Amino acid sequence: MKKGQFKPGQSGNPAGRPPKAINKISRPVKESVADFLTEKFEELPEIWQKLKPREQARLLIDLLPYVASKMQAVSLDANINFDALSETELDIIINKIFDNEKK
């Protein structure tokens, strides 16, 4: 074992991170992304329309962690291979997600 390394199952902070501790890096990043999106908000519909459904899905997946808090995982009894779905099928899924969020 190298000097300074911990034994398996041990860490330098045995008490762990306190519950609801603020990540010092994520807050400025979230604020920067939110500011950027606010500045570019008027351009988003035009940009969005140019993206393929798969690119739209990827954009949502990539941006959501910066503007929405993580929710507890929910189990889903389905095996969905998104790579095997057509652009039309992906578009339907995206539209259903947006429709549910509006309710």
C-alpha cells in the first residue's frame, strides 16, 4: 500500500459528508448554466428544432442535473434499449415527458 492511501473500507472522513451539505462547486456551476440558459432562452426554440430527437434527449439528460435537484430513484420494471428506438419513438417519449410535467 502506498503511503497516504487508506485501507479498503476506510476513508479520511469516517463520519462522512453531513446530510444536505452544499457542494461548493455545483452551486456556481448551476448558477452559471441557469444564467446562460436565461440569456439564450429566446434562441432555444430555434436551436431545439434543429436537433434530432436523440440529440434533444441527450441535451435534456445533460442539462437537467444543473437546473433540477436530483430525485430519489424510482424502479422501473422495463428494459428499454434507447439505442434501438427510432427517432419517431424517441420523439414520442420526449413529448410524453413534457406533457406529464405540465400537469
